[in-house]
Amino acid sequence: MKDPSTPEGAASARSPLPPVPTTKILAISHFMGAPMTPAQRAEIMPHEVHDTVNAYLEGKIDQWYFRTDGKGVVFIVNASTPEEAKNLLEKFPLGQAGLLGFDYIPLGPLSPLRIINDMVK
């Protein structure tokens, strides 16, 4: 185990971590424009749910949640770039209607674990 108080341990603690591959995208929705009317909701939501379920069943969406603050949904998308996730989600009916957008956050393995893992040889 490398001791961070020694020159060798301190040097390894300051070394930059290797790049982290993006394995998932956290997509946090936000409403855009005017709120949906009841007629819009009745027309769009069955198709939105259908497309979302299909993406889930195809393994494109890993997890999906409703925001408890009522401001939309959150998806964990199996994608390696935000653009890939955007191309999937913004083709859904709410995106096409300009009613829902997303903030995309790339996620990857917890890279700092490498430091701890490298201490055991």
C-alpha cells in the first residue's frame, strides 16, 4: 500500500487520473414553452409513453424516474455521448412538439477508485 506521506505516495496522489469512458447519460428534463392543454396532453402523452417504453424495452433507456418536484422526468440512457442520447429523446413526441427538453450529463465509472485500488498490490 502506498503511503501518501511518502514522496512515492504523494506523487501518485497528484497524478492525473486516466480518462473516464462515458457509459451512460443522465438526461434531466425541463418543460419548454406554455404548459400543455388537456387536449394536447390527451393527444401527445399516449405516444410519448409508447416511444419511451419501446426505448426501454430496446435497452436504450436503462432507468427512468418522475421528478418528485413535478418538473418532468429523469432518464439514465445507455449512450456514449450526449448527442446520442439527444438523438433518441428529442425525437419523442414532446420533444418534436417543442414542449420538453433535456440537460445531458455524461456518466462513467467512478475513476477515483483507481487510486485506492492501486494502493493494494
